[in-house]
Amino acid sequence: MYNHVEGLTVSQAFYRNADLYHDQVAQLFNPELYQFDNNGIFTWNEMKNRVEIIASGLLALGVKKQDRVGIMAANSPYWTHVDVATINCGAVLVTIYPTLSRHEVTYIVNDSQCEILFVGNQQILNAVLPALEQMPSLKKIIVICNDIDTEDERILSLQGLMILGRNNSQVQFPVYESRWKENKPADWATILYTSGTTGIGKGVILTHECFTSRVDGTFEYFNKVGHPLTNEDRVLSFLPLSHIFDRVCSQWAALSLGASIAYADSPATLINDLPHYNPTWFSCVPRLYEKIYMQFQQQLLESSAKKKLFDWALRVGQKVLDYRIDSHGRIDMRPDFNIKSKLPLGLHLQYAIA
């Protein structure tokens, strides 16, 4: 059953579930992409411990309440750890797309006055380094990938930050604990920047309450239509967490439910990641639905019999669609009989949010 989070801070929502679910799986990922870290699984306890170590490291670096901490990286379990740790410290996470130009990154860092910037890997670090002197507020760059090649004292690996956190935990953990408990719903939690297609990107401020109210509203809707999500559900995260859509509808929704988050290797591997992680819901955009459809079509070209069967099923599906739409305009995607093992993706998928 979904427990409401509206009126809570995201920190309170996180710890409520961390205390409830302990050894339940919280995060799943491809261990080959992360040096086989924890064999590709973090339980709620393990995720909480990582968050607290990273937070202790940030506090040891001098992060104060409402300081700006940037992140420029692809989706990963570490992205989530950094997000939660930063916000729990009372700081503000500034999200930056890893595909942005050096000029755009410099503008965002300076405009938001970021003091620390997390970058995903050496490639992103190399793109940012030439502009370092043009970002006077930036004191430290932390590289999430531990395999970095630099002797610059302003640059630290995530592993190095965690070592700093462990070494200072006796002093910093009590500070951290008081910080997350002191967070208020009206406190700033994040700043994200508009695309800038009509001019310079503008920073948009979201509070703790913005997150929890949107999460609460989304899943209250599912409750009302008779399809509640619970801690036993699993979401697949593959849209950029730098954008608010996946961050709320996948990451923070799961953290607020006590559900698990599976991280796709990349958006390009979606077709393979769906059957591998078998999510019960995911957030998507129309272009990716088209991509799934095109993948089906490619498979059907290999067999005329399969294509004929698919075309027949599509016609039938279109005819019964009206019967699948409820009074709220929502389409029930669940089959009435067990055909999951026969489907091209073999999914347990119940909900897709577009």
C-alpha cells in the first residue's frame, strides 16, 4: 500500500523506506559497467550506507546548507546516491546534461554558483577542465568513474570522496543526521535548467515539497483507478535523470514507494534491458515507443507467418481498445491470461508513463 509523502521532505521519505525495507532490493544494474560493484545489486541498507558515506565526504569538503552541487553524468545507481546525499545534506543539486557544450556548462555552473561538480567519467572531465578557470565558484570536481588520470588536487574520484567520508564519519555523521532532519518542505532541493532553445537557459528551482507533492499526486491517481503501486514494484530508469520527468516518475517515485530501481545500460539498450530487468513500470517518451515498435517490425520481417499473426493481433487490438480505456482515460495494458512468456519482450510490465 502506498504511504503518502506529501508534506514530507524527500529526506524523510527516503529514511522512512530505508527503515522499513532494510534487505529488500533497492537498485539493480549491470555490474560489468561498474567494476562489478556489489554484484549489480544494492539493498536499501546498502544504498543508505552509500548515501551516508558520500554525504559525510561532502560535509568534510565543507558543503553548507543550500550550497550548490552540480552533477553532469549519465544515469547510474551512483547518480541516485549523489542526488539523495546532496539533498539530505541540505544542499541543492544542479542537474547538467552530459551532452551540453563547454560554454553551456560554464554558464550553468556560474549562474547557479556551483561549488562542487560531479562528472560521470574521464571524457566529461576532459571536456570541462579547459574551462575550470572560468568557473571561479567551483572548488572541487568529483569523477564518478574511479579510473581517472589527473594529479590536479581540485579533482577527486567518487571512491576518494567515500574514503574521505569514512575517515571523517565520526565527526560528520552527526552533522549529516541533524541536516536531513532539519530540512523543511519549502527548502530548495534542486535547480534544473531549461533547454535554452529560445535564449539562454533559465534555472528552475524545485523544493522538497515540489518533489513529494508530484510523486504523491501521481500515485494517488493509480490508487483511485484501482491499480496501486507498492514496494514490490520495479521501475526501469533510462531517460536522463538530468531531466525532471524520469527523476520524479522513476527515481523519486521508487524511493518514495520503497520500490526498486533498475538502471538501463543506456537508452540505446532499452530493448534488451526491458526483458532483463522485467520492470512493472517505466517512464517513456513517444519516440522510444516508436523504437520498440520498429524493433518488433524488424523481428517480424524474418518470418512472414509471424508478421501475418502480428498484423491480425494489431487489428484485433485496435478494435478492443475502446473496451480497455477506463473512465479516467487510462489504458489497462495487463493481459487477461498468461502470455508473458510468449511476448517478444516477455515482460511483467503493468504501467508505462508517457
